[in-house]
Amino acid sequence: MLCAISGESPLVPVVSKKSGNVFERRLIEAYITENGTDPVTNEELTVDDLLELKSARVVRPRPPTLTSIPSLLSVFQNEWDALALETYTLKQQLAQTRQELSTALYQHDAAVRVIARLSRERDEARDALSKIAMNGGSPTNGDAMQVDGQGLSEALVAKVDATQEKLSKTRRKRPVPEEWADTETIEALKPQKMEAPLYPGSRFLALDRSRDLALLGGSGGIAEVVSISEKKVIQTLKTGSGTVTDGLWAGDRVVLATSTGAVKVFENDLEVSNFTGHAGEVTSIALHPSGEILASVGLDKSYIFYDLVSSTIATQTYTDSALMTAAFHPDGHLFAAGGANSQIKVFDVKSGANAANFEAIGPLQCLSFSENGTWLAAVSRGESSVAIWDLRKGTEIKTLPIGSQISYVCWDYTGQFLIAAGPGGLSIQEYSKSTKKWTEPLRSGIATVAAEWGLRAESVVSLGPDGTITEFIQNE
């Protein structure tokens, strides 16, 4: 029984009452819907004229093409050909992908090798650049040789020993001078600003021995000497290009450091020495207690000692990090340098050996030795506290929370008062030996870049970021 339309065995057979032909239900219903006639006799036919036949469900027979062995072989051959073609195509794509991957890996390996070589050459160039330092000095000593990483000369060693012996004997037994400021004096200090900013953008402040002449400088390679009592500029010093990064008084002479790597000494408005030992910015300078040895540190990871008597470079030592700040021990036998790697390095002045290392909480910004000879105050960049280190124990014994960002610290001569200053203001911390406690006798909200003690600690001179000098004195 086959369908009159498809010629195949119907799944749901129906028979026409009019013609007696057998159809597949879905096919004949579709044909009636479209034409309305019997597909064989063309007589009118409706769905109601169809009668469903009941029959057992049978397996659909194979198509005529698969009923013989030759037809099966033909189908199998076609399938095999298609599979072989697909396999060949996949192999081609695999080979192409492997080639592209190989090329990409080769290029990646070559790029890694080039990057490694360039990084090595960059590091070698940086190291070589940091060690390329031409010896400066006065015109009469221009051919002096620079010694890298060696100790001081016998004459300078003798000077260091003599200074240490002289200063260390009476340090611990030295009483506080009777005329020195006390807590009441510090508490009574009131700020008095100069009328107008003198040098906006100045990065340092240094007072001479009289505590009346203030040295400050900044961009443009210019430094100025200001009379605090007269409240005016009395001297202008020009270093050339670059920025004046630090300065100090060496007796009556002025020493200036610059961002170009030069350290210059001026006397009576004249430049008497020009040292160019650093291959980069000089970040800080410090004067030895003898007054005859100068130290500088810089971004080239080195520190240099200078003989100010002969105007020559005594020695230059390289470290493993850029150095940001420096200070000599009050006895002159130790030299401390604060690094950008958050490490305080303490060196023996005579031999240059690394005596100790202290780990701070961030890149160092300022160091100051106490006159007691055992404490070192340190400030890290962006911090609001001061760390006090004990040189004998090699540990941090106190953290002074100031409450605002600190960038500068400075002990007084007696070691009992400590200035802590920064953008948030100025604070004076006091340590009592009898009670072994810290107090704060003075706090000011005036933004401060640097500050120095006046005579007998009866006054404080500070420098603001806008170049304004403020003097903290007692009201008469």
C-alpha cells in the first residue's frame, strides 16, 4: 500500500471515498487545502471525504539506491572521498597553523632577546653614566684626580680623628647652657612674617653663625642671602643653569648644590670652587663638624667628600640606590645618607665602610643627628611622623606622630628640642631626660619647607613654600 502522491508507504494512510486511492494524510490535506480536488481523478474532494485506514506501523524501507551492493559501494566510495577530502583540508589548515605559530614563537623569542639586550645595555649605560664624573675644583686644582670608593687621605683622617676626640670627650657630660631656651621660652614664641615673599619656590634654608643671615634659593640657578634683622636681600649668587637644590654656610663661605650635578663654593660674591663629580642632580649637602670637609649625595647613587681647604674631591663612593638626604654625626666620625629605597645608610667617614643600615617606611626626605650622639631623627616622604633611631641599639626607639605631613627635622644644640615641619605646619617636640617623655610646647599651622634654630634656641626661622620667611620670637 503506497501513497498515490509520494509513491512511498504512508505513515498515516487515508483513502478517498470517491476515487478509492490511498494517500498520506498530511500530503492529501495539504493538496486539498490548496486545490480542493482529488490529485488522481481531479474530482472535487474535501477532508470529510477521506477515511483513515488502520494498519500496523512498519519500518520504512530503504531508498531504492541502497537496495543493491553496487549502490552501497557507490555510497561508501562517495563518503570515503568526502572524508579523505576533509582530512586533507584539515591537514593543510593544521600545517598552516603550525607554521604561523612557529613564526609567532620565533618573533616572540626574538623580541624577548632584544628586550633583554636593550635592558642590559640600558643598565650598563646608566651604571657607566653614574660613574662618569669629572673632577671639579678651583682653577688651580683642575687636574686633581678623583678616587672612587677609597678612604680619606692621611691628612683628612687626622682631621676627623682630632675633631672626634675633641667633641666626644665632653658630649655626654656637657650641661645645658644657662642662657639656653627652656619650655616656657618655646611656648612663648610667636610667628612674625616678613612683609613679602623673597624667593618663591625655594627648597632650603640655612642660617650663618650669627643666625641673622639666611641663605635660600631655588629655580633659575639663583640663591639669595637675606638679612633677617633688616628684612631684605643683601646678596645674590648665580650658579648658572639648573635649580639650586641645597645650600649651607661653611664659615663665611656659601656652598650651593644644583640639579646639574655641580657643587659650588662662593666667597665674597665670587665663585672660588666648582665641583662636578656627580652625574646627575645633587640632592643634599652636609658640612663636617671640623668645617673643612663637605659631603654631597645625588641621584647617581653616590656620595662625595670634598676637601674645602685644597678645593679638591677627596673620595667618591657608590651605593645601590639614589641618595636623597645626608647628615654628619656631631662627632664627625659617621656619615648618614637616606636613600630612595627607604634605607638609611651609615658610613664610616675615614674608610667609607658601611657601618649600619636602617630600614625606614618610605623614601627618605630628611635626616638629623641629635647632639647626644646616639639618636638620629628621620622623615620619610609623605609621612606624618618622625622616626627616632638609636645608633647604639640599631633600632627605632620612638615614633613621634605629628598629625600632618612632615618634610623637615632639626635638633637644637642641647638635643632636647626637635623641629618637625612640613606643608601642614611646624611643631617643636621636647624630650625630658628626667621623665623620659615627649611633649609638644609649640605648634603652628604655617606651611614650612625648612626651619632653623636661632641663637640659644630663643627663636626659630622658617621658610614657607611661597618664599616667605617667618621668625618665631617672643613678644616684647
